[in-house]
Amino acid sequence: EREAARLNERTTASRDMYERARVHLSGGVASSYQLRDPWPIYIARGDGPKVWDVDGNEMWDFHNGFGSMVQGHAHPAIGAALAARYPQGTHFGCPTEDDVVVADELARRFGLPKWRYTNSGSEATMDAIRIARAFTGRDTVMKIFGSYHGHHDTVMVSIGVEYDKIGDRENLASLPYGAGIPQSVVDMTVAVPFNDAGAMERRIERLEAEGRKPACVIMEAAMMNLGVVLPEPGYLEAVREITRRHGIVLIFDEVKTGLAIAPGGATEKFGVQPDMVTLAKVLGGGLPSGAIGGTEEVMSVVEDHSVYQVGTYNGNPLTMAAARASLEEVLTPEAYAHLAHLNDRIVDGCQAIVDKYDLPGYAVGIGSKGCVTFSTAKVVDYETFKENQDAELADLAWLFNLNRGIFMTPGREEEWTLSVTHTDEAIDAYIAVFEELAADLTR
Ligand code: PLP
């Protein structure tokens, strides 16, 4: 309560903005994920690793636009690319050279030869699933319980569910996330637990026996919406083997991991090659973006026109100019080495504090991402997360951070994202505030 009151005092301009915003902007925000009680924080500007809210509070940005801004805010190379593009026109509904250059580079990084663009991660997963359905001639989609893949109906299933509604491991529930999702669509999505290849295979076999073999398995190779949950050794290899043996398209949703945890995302990091990859977030360097990569075989259904993968703004020239500059000038091998250095420091620093103060939890990280998972047991899937997370502590840590100039993703399921503009100073600041919280808690 003390921290909540303190934040309210520091954000009175946001409060006033919220009053104004609510008149014509539903709930005062552009997306429900921006909501926050009692009011959202409205941001005025960002520069490199920092953001300033409308009250003038200066914060180190570890939120980074829900993990999009690995380039940092207002990166000069992206600014120059946009400034060069704008006078030449920003939208034609026709392909430009940057589309080609970016596809070449993504093919090299992700080991998948064929690419298409979208304008968001949701569009990328929606189209990827349609392609997989067309390729296999099947309707059922398998996903990981608790994984977020965007806001279209097929994947708004079996996330954000109360622990006691999950169902048993072999038969996890298919439940819609919010109203307005047709039951017939929900029924076509089947969820299995993360880090359990045996449960996946048994469910596939049962579905096959029912004549409902899945078209695809869509998953994050490392889950990024229960904090960070890494794959156990051998799990991804087993999933690859099972999906290949059953003729099921394996889609790695790399909207959060792609370009963020390695040059070629989780696909490169874990060395397991999926049939398809979806990207968004970091790709656009702050502009709306999305991409789908696939094998020659799977993407043939796009090339032979049996699937319409379309969109007025697909390959938008401004987005593609930003993507090209990101890939060529910002997200370089040196940048990933810098991110790894910083992430090692922040993970080790937080873990040392967890140990010193005997907090319930552990620090975990990969590439530019990580978090302190406040949990009494190791989180390996949704069930262990829901059962063991200290949600109150997660909420308090967020407020505590914000009051001390550390801007973190809201919600109990998110993680930090570092940018190439972050420095040791930013990491020191994060660790110092975390130690202050730990000391406060144990006082
Ligand atoms: N897939 C994953 C793994 C995500 O984390 C997200 C968004 O957070 C999406 C898809 C949806 O992306 P977008 O919000 O750009 O539609």
C-alpha cells in the first residue's frame, strides 16, 4: 500500500491524462494490456535505454515496449533509415527492395528459405497456422498450455486460466481467454504442458485415434509469458522428432525470442530447426512488424496460391527500412555479445541477492531477456507457475521498481528486455533497487 500510494503521488499527470483519455478512448488506453489500476502510466518520450513519463519521471527502461526495443529508443541508425525513406514515399502496396534484403537476412539467420511479412505477431501466428492447416489438410491446432501467441481466436485458448481449472495433465482444458471467442474455434485448439514431450505424444496419438490429428504444434522454444521458462535438456529435440514422425508442422513462435536472444533467435540458440518461425516485435525496431518463415515444402501452399497470405500494409516501406537498418547496423554480432554480457551480470547480480536474503525464487535469463521468478519451486510449465508463484511479491516488485526509476513490464508473467543501448550503469541500477527491495522485505 505504501508503494502504491507513493506511485500515485508521483504520477498525477498520468492520472489527469487518464481522466481525459477515458472520454473517447475505451478504458483510456490503446490496448487492454496497457491498462493498470488505478491508472496507466502515460509515456512522453524515450531515448536509448531510458523513458520519461508525462510527469517527467526518468526511468531505465527494462519494459522496452513488451520486449520490442532491443535497439533502444530512437536509435540513430533507424532514425536515419526512416528519414531517408519518408521523402520517397511510405506506402505503395507493392514490394520494395528492402523486402528482399530483409528476407535474405532472415533466411540466413533462421535457416528457413521462404518468408512473408505481416504487421504484428498476431497476424504472423494467424497466417502461419492457416498455412500449416492448408499444408496438412487438417484443422486441429496444438499449443502449449499457458502460452500466448497473440489475440486471434485460435490461440486465445488455454491461457490466463485459474489453476484449479487447468484440468489433468493428460487432458488439459481448452478454455477461451475472454468473451467473444466461438466455442467451435476453442474446440479446435488443444493444449499440452510445456517441457513434457511424453504428454504431447500421448495427446497426439489420442487425437489421431479420434480423427483429429493436429495440423501444427505452435510453441515458444523458451516460454516468455511465465517469466522466462527454459526448455529442459532434450525437450525440443523430442518435440522435433515427434512432430516430424507424425507429419505435424512445428512452428516456433519467435515473436519474443527472435532477434532478441540470439541473431537467429531460439532456433539458433537451441539448435532445433522448426518447419516455420513467426517473428514480430524486435524486427520492426519500434514500427509495427511481423514475419513468417518456412521451409520450401510448407510455404509451397502460399506460392501455389492455395493460401491467401495478404495484407494492405504487409512489407510497409517504413517498417522494412527500419528492419533493414536493424539487421544490418544495429543487431550485429557485437551487439549480441554486449547483451549477453549485460544479461549475465543482471542475472548473477539478482541471484546473489536472492541467495543473500533467502528470497523465494531464482533469477533466470537468456540473450537479452530474463527475470526473477518469485516462486517456491522451479517453474517448468503453467501448472508449476500457477501453483508456486508468489503473485503478491511479483506485484510489489513492479511497484517498488517503478518508484525507484526502473520501468518494468507490468503483470506477473513478464520479463525484462535489455537493449543494445543499456550499459553497466543500467544494470547496476536494477540490481541496487532489487537489493533495496530484498532488504526491505527481510527487515
Ligand atoms: N506471440 C508471442 C510469443 C507474443 O509474446 C506475442 C505478444 O506479446 C504475440 C505472439 C502477439 O504479437 P502482437 O502483440 O504483435 O500481435
